[in-house]
Amino acid sequence: MAKTKTQSKTGTKSQSAQTPEELYTLAATSVDQLDYAQALVHATSLLQAVDPDLACQKSTTPVPLALPALILLGEISIELGNDAEARGYFLLAIAGDPEGNLPDEAGGGAEKFLWLAQLSEDGGFDSVRWFEKGVAVMKRQIGELEKSKSAASEETLALLEEKRARVANALCSVAEIYMTDLSWEEDAEQRCESLITEALIFAPDSPGVLQTLASIRLSQVKVEEARSALRRSMAVWQDLDPDDDLVPDFPTRVSLARLLMEAELEDEAMVVLERLALEDDQSVEACYLGGWCLYLMAEKRDQAGHNGNNTGLDEVGSTRQASWKWLQNTIKLYDSQHYEDERIRQHTEELLESMQKEPGFTPPEDGADETEEWLDDEDSGDEDMADS
């Protein structure tokens, strides 16, 4: 009789023979490789190995060793679009570490609270409650790190900086809730002011925090203060390479472009949007905002010309043509990706229709749908932006 195989075809141990450490490594590696289905298999096996009673629902209180598996399963579930399952895993993790006292690497800390704040079905006060819980945990951790700051290693100092930034971001998230879901609260403006003040103490140069400050100032119609904050936000990363860690992620910069447009800083918005389009020429939202921004720039220049300022008709016309290219490309991207935000398509069509009615405007020829055709040095009408 042949010997029983103890290895799979790929040369790895069968999952039943693998240690929890090996299963965790396999799951984490699969996550890094964006193979979330395989990551789920490994993480599920990990939970079964360390806490079989919890895995088969005989228990609702995890053993401490199960917490890393629960956090991992929650994050994998989010990537797979299973938010309800993710909430369940994070709630189980909280049952095992209700105050976030365990170390981060042991599945403790603030992570589970912050995730539940973002995944809350009720939003509003429920999200605020979870954010505040996570912030309290991180503040406690910061206090512990600061006690040993004089003898701290570079790694510890980096961790301290990271936690400060995360506290600031969480505070900004709460402020954004008070600007939206809880804007009807009598103390909403006061809460926003308190939250952004504290966030700036923790991370005074964070682009995201400065954007939140600008958003609050715009809601207060303090436009010049908002513009100052937005320019400071851009200055942090504008001259850095795209892969620099200080460059905000894509969605944050899309939000920045919207705020710049709201603050009537269209030239600066186009700097951001042209860079976004070069990084991802398939982004519907970035393309749409670029077309809209150019439309606004053309309208301003046209109005300036009517008011006697030295704005040539050629400049107005070229800016409108550039806007037309971006907006037409938005329609193509929208249709090819079956994009779901109908408001973007509706507004795009309204802008195109409005340009068609402008006296003397001639749309550019069809076919300008490739990046090198619709994103060119003259789109913004500003040579300095082309150099950026």
C-alpha cells in the first residue's frame, strides 16, 4: 500500500497539518496578492484551528488567540463585499477585547472599532460612538509610547507618528458626520470646530486634515480661510513623486479637487485633476470633474471678456474645446464601465448641451477619446500647469 501523501501538489503541507502561524502567513500573503477567496479559506482554517468552538458557533466569546483571525476575516469580508459578515467578525473581536487593551499584533487595539464605525448600518451617532471608542484606544496607546519617547527607536517614533495621524483622521471622520448626517444637531458646528482643532494638534500638516478644515470653513462661508487650507494641503505633496508615501490616495485627491472647485480655485483644481488623469485615465469621476472644471474656467474667462478684461475669444474657445474632450471622454468611460452614479452622466450631458448653445462654439472632431488626445498641455489654458 502506497504511503499517504503529506504534501499538496504545490509542495505545501495540508491545511490540517499547518500551524496557526503558517495559516496566518498564508492568509496574509493571499491578501497581499489580492487573492481574497484563497485568503478566506486560509483565515477560516486559522479560526477553526485556534478556536473550534467559536468557528462552529458553539461559543460567542473568542479565546484570545482567535482575535487576529477574526480581524483578518473581517477585513477579507470587506474586500469580498460582505459587509454584514465583516461586522459580525469585528463584533466578535470586540467581545474578546472590549476595551482594546490587547496589543495590535494580538488582534487588540482600535482597528475593530474604526471598522465598525465605517460599516455602521445606522450611521450618525452609532458611527460616532465607534469612532470615539477607537480614538480613546489610540490616545491611550500614544500616551504609553510617549512615556518612553526619550529612549525610543526610530521604529517606535514612526509608530507614534502613524497613530497620531490615525487619530486625526478619525476625528475628521466624526467632523464629517456632523457636517452631513448630524448637521441638524444644535451643537453640530461647535462639535466640528472642536474636532478639527484637536485633529490639527495631532497632525497639523496632514493633507486630509487640512481638507476637512477647508470643508468646514466653506460651510461657514469663510472662503479665504478655506482657500488657505487647501493651498497648504496641496503644498505638502504637490512636488513629490506619485509613489511617495506623503501623496494622498486617489479618492482623497478627488475630494480635494471638488473642494478646490467649490472654493473657485479652478486652476489649482486642474493641476490636481490632470495628475489624477495621468495616474488613472479610466477614472470616470476625475474625468468628469476635469471637464466641469474647464467649463467653469471658460465661463469665467468669457465673463471677464464681457467685463472688458483682456481675455481673448481664442482662449475661451480653446478652454471650451478642452472641456468638451474631457466630458465626451467621461461619457465613453461611463458607458464602458456601466458606471452607477447617474448624476454624473446627467450633469455631463447638461454641460455638453450648454456648450453647444454657445454662439460660435464648434465642438472638436470626434475620436478624441484617448488620454494623449483629451489630456494635453493646452487643456487648462495655463502653461504653468502643463509644467506641473
